[in-house]
Amino acid sequence: MTQGPAPRSLSDEALSDLLGKQRFGTLASIKRSGHPHLTTMLYHWDPQARIARFSTTADRVKVRHLRHNPRAALHVQGGDVWSFAVAEGEAEVSEITTVPGDAVGRELLGMIPEAARPEDEAAFLEQLVDERRVVIRLKVDRLYGTALDIDG
């Protein structure tokens, strides 16, 4: 049996760049049973603070899991099936946005790329309150991932 090239580890800088280029990833939280709970999420990566932020509603099961056990991970696929990044750390869940334009609402608005910002900001902030939105902040203390340099 012929062995191909081994995967190469990516540097923290390359991993952070990969997290910044992608928008969707798989958030893993821990169920009370100890099993993982996986969910595909849109996220915003802040490389300076090393925080991945997610918008969700307060009634989601992942919120309950993270409030019970804050350990979590974000898995992000690279540009091909051979590369990925994982960001591990502890997550905190914000309070529910309750007043249009409060700090949580502004944080949620700030997660949206400038080009995709809503035209009617006030209506958007009101919608966040109606949906009972929260921010999940994954404070990353470990990055890891690999790439495999082969064709196909």
C-alpha cells in the first residue's frame, strides 16, 4: 500500500485567516448526556479578540447546553475537503436583546458585514427584540487544523 503525503498543521495565523474567510461552520456544544450537539451556524470571527460570535434565539437547545456547560468548539471547512480549522474555548451567552438598539442588539448588528447591513436599521433592531435574540461569544483559547497538499 502506497502512503501519500501527511497532513500539515496550519499556523495560528493561517487558522485565523481561514476562520475569517468563512461564514458558516459547525458549532459543537455538549449535551447533558455528554454527547456532542452539532449545529451549522453563521458566525463572525474577531481575530484580535479571538472571539467567534453567533446570533441565535434564546429558546434554542444550544443555548441551554452552553449555559449548563460552556465548553464548545467551532469546526470550519477550508477551501477543499482536505483542510479545516477548529476553534475551541468557553462560550458565554448574552442577555436577550429587550430594547431596540440596546448593547446586545448593537452587537448583533455589528456582526453583519457592512455590505449586507439592513437598510432600515430601526426595524431590524426591533425584529431582533421580537425574536428574542442573543449573542453566543466563543472565547477561543485553542486553534488547530490541517491541510493536505494533494491534487483532487
